Amino acid sequence: MDEASAEAGTEARVRFVTRDGCHLCEEARAVVAAVCAELGERFVEVDVDEDPSLLARYDEQVPVTFVDGRQHDFWRVDAGRLRRALTDGGRVG
């Protein structure tokens, strides 16, 4: 859990799996951050290279986003699709 989530007493609904030096990750981070800020949601970022189980599964797919614990996107993040997944009508899970 990230510090902002811990302070608020809630877990982040969006988990963003990334790696240092990844240009697609930079682009996706901007989309995730903007949509989460717009909707008042939090996200936590995890480095794929620091978690052997994530690395084994998602090495070639970063960045990967998860919403409510389920894989949502990889490589690119569509703002509209993420927004829908985070609204009540589009809640994943």
C-alpha cells in the first residue's frame, strides 16, 4: 500500500506495474495519474524488476495496470477505458 492510501485508510484500486527506463511506462503513468486524480482514486506503483513473481509473468508486458485486483491493460492505457472501469457502472471485479 502506498503512503497516501495508508494515510487515508483505504487501499488503492489501481495497481500500476512498471520499470525504470520504460518509455511506455512514462506515458501510461501520466494517464493513470490524471484519471485517478480526476476521480479521486489512488494508485500504487510497483517495479516489476523488484518482484520475481511479477517479473516472471509480466516482463514483456509492462506497463500493466490492474483495477480492483484484475488485469486491466498492458503496454498502453486508454483514459476512457480506465475511467469507465473506475466508475460504479464499469467496476471490475
